[in-house]
Amino acid sequence: MLAAICVPAQEKHYYQTDFSKEEFQNRRARIFDKIGNKAIALVQGARDVSGFSVFRQSNEFYYLTGLETPRAYLLLDGRSKRTTLYLPHRDEGRERSEGKILSAEDADLIIKLTGIDRVRPLDFLSLDLVGPQIRPPAPFIFTPLSPAETGTDSRDELLRGQARVNADPWDGRASREAYFRKLLNLRAPQFEVRDLSPILDSMRLIKSEKEIELIRKATRIAGLAIIEAMRSTKPGVYEFQLDAAAKYIFFLNGARGEGYASIIGGGTNAFMGHYFRKTDKLKDGDLVLMDYAPDYRYYTSDVTRMWPVNGQFTEAQRELLGFINAYRDALFRHISPGVTADYVLDRAALDMEKYLVGKTFSKPAYLKAVRAGLKFRGHFQHSVGMAVHDVGTVRGVKLEPGMVFTIDPMIWIPEEKLYVRIEDMAVVTETGAENLSAFVPSDLDEIERTMKQDGLVQFRPPASFQR
């Protein structure tokens, strides 16, 4: 009886349903346009996982195929405009434990799902590279040389991590991309290797309607999680308990996990920009900062809010957060196609100069901080998409419809180790910008009303040893 139940379940193949095969075909066609008719491109998928880890495809490979099979390779031949997918053979033992995995034996189905021209077993890749591909003169071969993102990582952090490895005399491992390039040079020295990353980056910078729909959903989940954390906040609650409440909302709404490690800092912990330990109790009178978003179908978001631990803003806190909220609104007012980040920052700073006329602050240090904020250029931040710090730059270029990035006004008050900021998701439209996270409470009165409700931490309190 058990066997009869298990066999049908094992026949189900898993493949994404968010994008049509035509969208993937269009992306690959753009690669052909960029590399020309005298080159090929080779993209390796993510390496397999060990132990009980769950496999997640690299962003760039998923972006071109939607396929989640480990140890996959995609070859795009610019001369014939044909694409070949190389996959491992079926592992029946693994499938009995994990379910079906699309493999070389599923060629007809994969071609139907993805629009790929041909599917071959992985052991044919080497033969194909040194056989029909190399006819004098050998074509250029493009491959991504930047580190691949596979979940909660972004390229900037991956590069910093590799730099730390390089600096360790007892480690010093080359990156996977560097090793792959070395193998190409050893096994097919006729090729001149070129970097595909800039081409993929420029493509991923402008999001399609389907991508924006997924980012919108990820932002919705992020906002609901932050709202639940607001409700759950009381003096004596731990930072990690707000993280737990948010994760429940993530998984409840279909996320596969977190887009990045949560930043939840009470009091002076927030002064550390990427504080991640979350071990402290929240204290009456402090503010708490929360910056968190899910990994939702390979897309994420980036939303930040601050609120009072006791549910009531002090007048000093209102002064500072009122300034930050006004700055956020000023920045959004000036976003439109054709302008640059510098234009937006300059115009918003002029607006805030007018805002400050007649305003008073409780302490000279606060006025000093907001004045410094008018000169700071980091309020217009980074792209967001498949990674929280997504590839492609939105600084120093003219904005285009489909760009998605964060607006992140912030100030520092070193005298009190106080850091105040808010972060929202902007998508450039044909006529201006939309704030995808506008529904998340930022109005100070609305935050106080939200916090009067009990949250998950109160509804399902922790075990007694945590109290």
C-alpha cells in the first residue's frame, strides 16, 4: 500500500510557474545580441548541496532557465543562435528520497518547459567544447566571472568574503568562478575567455512586469512581517523573538526563507548597520530598528522601520523620525524616468532645507545630525531584485522604468550611539515612482495604533526558560 502511494508522488516534476518559456527565450536572445555571432556563452549552475541542506539555484542560471537542477550548464552558441542545456543523469536513489529532479533523461519535457533547443547529458559538455565548437578561428567564450548568488548573499558581500579568504595564508582558496576559468583555459586553450557578468547585470537591472510582480509580493510579505513584529514588541521581549514572528509570516505566505539575515537592533544595537546577533532584551524607552525581507520565488525586497519599544514615541523621537519620514517623501517626489540619483538627492535636500525652517530639536546634536543628513548621498541606495543588494547600478545613470531600488534616508547621532532611518522600495514607472512598501506603517501615530495590538509573541509566548 505504501509503495502504491509513493510512486505517483515521485512522478511529479517541479518547475517554476512564474515566468513563461517565452520570457526565458527573450532573455537568452538578448545574450545572443550582446555576444555577437562569433562567440559562445557558457553559464554554470549552482553546485550540489551536501547533508540536509536544500538546493537553491544560482540567480543568474535561474534567470536564464528557471531550472533548479544542481550541476547544470547552459551553452549559448552565438553562431547558430542555439542553446544547449547539460544536466546530470537521473539519480533514482536520490529521487526516492526527495522526489523527481529534472535530469538529462527528461530532455523532451525540459525543452517544452524552457524553450531550450537541446538537452544533453553533462558528460557531453567537454566533447562539445573541444569538438564542433572549436573551428578555426575559435570563438570567444563568455562566462560569468563575478561570484554567483545562491540565496541570502549579494555580490558585494561575496566579494568581501572572497577577499577575506584570499588574505588568509592558511586558506587562500580560489573562487568557484576563478577555478572554472582555469579549467576552461586548461581544457580548451583555444578560447579567449571573456566576462559575461556585465551583460547579465545590465539585463537584470531593468525588471520585467513579472519580476516586479514577484518583488511586489516579496515586499508585501516583508511588510506584513514587520507589522507583526511591531505588534509583538514589548519591553522585555528579545530581539530574536521579533525575528521568529517575522519568519512565521514569511513561511505562512510561501517564502522559502529569508532574503538576508534580519537586522533587528534595540537601542544602541541599531547603531551597527548590519547588527545580526539579536540576543538582547528590548528596553523601555528605546527605539528598535528592523530591516528584513523574504526569499520569495528567487526574489526579495528590502524594508526598514523603527518604532518605540514601549509603544509610545517621545517628543525627541518624533522630531527625528518626523524628519526621516519627510526626507523619504521628498526623495520619492523627484524620482522619474530620465533623471539621475544625484538630481533626486539634490532636489530632496532643497525640499528638506525648507522643511527645517522654523523647526526646533531637543538637543543641538540632533540639529547637527539632520544638517549632516542634507549632505549625505547614501539616502538613494541600491538595486533590489533577485538579491537584496542586486546587480546593476542605479547611481550615475539615468533612471528607467523597471528599475527597482531602495530609498533609505538615515542620520547618525554618535553622542548617543543613535541611528535613525527608514527604508522603502521604489520602482520607476513611466511617469514617476511607486513606493511598493508604502502600506507598512511609517506615520508615527499609525505605528502607535498598530502597537496597541498583541502580536504572535504574546499569543504564543516562549517557553518558561526564556522568560
